[in-house]
Amino acid sequence: KLVYFKKAIEDMATGSLRRVAIAYRTYEAEKVPENEEELSRWELSEEELVLLAIVWIKDPCQPDVRGGVELCQNAGVKVYMVIGDNLETARAIALECRILKSVEEAAESNLIEGAVFGALSDTEKEEIVEKISVMRSSPNDKLLLLQALKRRGHVVGVTGDGTNNALALREDQDDIGLAVGIKGTEVAKANSDIIILDDNFASVVKVSFSGRSVYANILKFIQFQLTVDVVTLIINVVSASSSGDVPLNIVQLLWVNVIMGTLSALALVTEPLTDQLMNRPLVG
């Protein structure tokens, strides 16, 4: 029976199912504390338990997660999954979410136990940190992963919802911390830079979209402003050199900059987001 149950548990793990064992044991009622304070500290011995059932729970990916992960990957943003479940469950969830695109990618080189990663030297961590995609770890191991990525020069964003993620979400540890607003604890929210109100991974993609849009609009505005200023300068210099007179005086130049600069800035800032932004290579 033990072999049968172990096989069933392993099969559940490979199917991205979380397992809950239900068991009971007999106990003398007189030995159970009646005082509430004592009862809160009392622990029932886990010996001599009788197994009733093993229940599996399916925690499916949200509909937008797979598309969001693929958008991030196409944009050059690597998504890491750091999870507390065992490695087989983590592998199955990563395949379902497309963090790992194929069974071949779900090889041992792309997955690692947090304890194994934590035991490596800093140099060894930096050598393998870009190869792995999935880690089963504790909050401390998550922090070590974050620090290794930063030492490699990466810009790192961290998502989290629990109090144990607060250290990784802190401003001095990551470049940007994202806490979930519905399930997230107040400690996680207080240590984050951005709060995702709908607890949806697709919103993380929107953050990246918005950042790239702002950067692209700034570049467009600078390009536009330089074009106007350089052309105006050339016209005035050439005219002054050839005829001794300038077509645009100081007041007219100021009006050109005020009117064109303001209107162009408004036009560029209000440009809608496009999918092409996520296909551009990373900057920095």
C-alpha cells in the first residue's frame, strides 16, 4: 500500500496537483485541554495516524497568464517561477504557464532546489542563475536568486503576496517590487513599489507596456524637439551668413518652441500602447 500511495502522490505532483492527506487517530478525551489558552498551544501527536484519503486540489493558471508570459519572453523579459511546492509540481505548473515551453526545457538544468542553489558559492550562483527558470525555495533562497541576478547586471522585478516575501520586495533588494492587492498582506504591500489591484499576472505585463511606452514617447519628443531646433538654427545661421539678416527673431523662436513643444508633447504622451513595443529589444 505504501508503494501505491507514493506512486499516486508522484502522479498527482506531475499533474500540477496539490495534495492534502486526511487522517485521524484515537485519543483520550480527558487528555485534551479544556482551557482555551492551553488548547491553542496543544499539539496532537502525529504518530499512529490512520490515513483516510489523499485529496488533490487543482490550482489552474489564470486565463491571461500564459499569454502574459509569452509576451514577456518575446520582449526579452525572462520569467522565473519561485515556488514552495515540490519540484515535480513546479515543473508541471511551469509547463502549463509556458514558463517552460517544452518537456525538453523541463530538464534538470532549468530547475533547481533552493537548498542546492543556496549552498553554491556566489560565483557558481552567477554562472547558473541565467540558465534556471524554476526554483523550489524558501524566502531566503528567493533573495539569494534576486541578488545573483542583480550582480549579473539585470533589472529585476519581484512579485509576492505574503509576509515572507517582504524582504525580496524591499526597495534596496530589487529594482521594482510588485505586491498583489487582493490576497497580499499589508507587510508585502508596504514593502512594494507597485500594488497589482486585480492579482492578475497580465497586469505585470501592462506595467512593462507602460514603462516602454513612456520611454518610447520621451525618445520621440527629444527627436522631434532636436529636429525643430537644429533646423531653426541652420536656417538662421545660413540666412545670417548670406544676407546678414535672420528670418526668425528671439520672440518668434520662443513662440515656435512654446507652441510646437507643448502640442507635440501632448500628442506623444497620449499615443496608445501597441504590441510592437513589447517586440523591441531591451534597453540598458
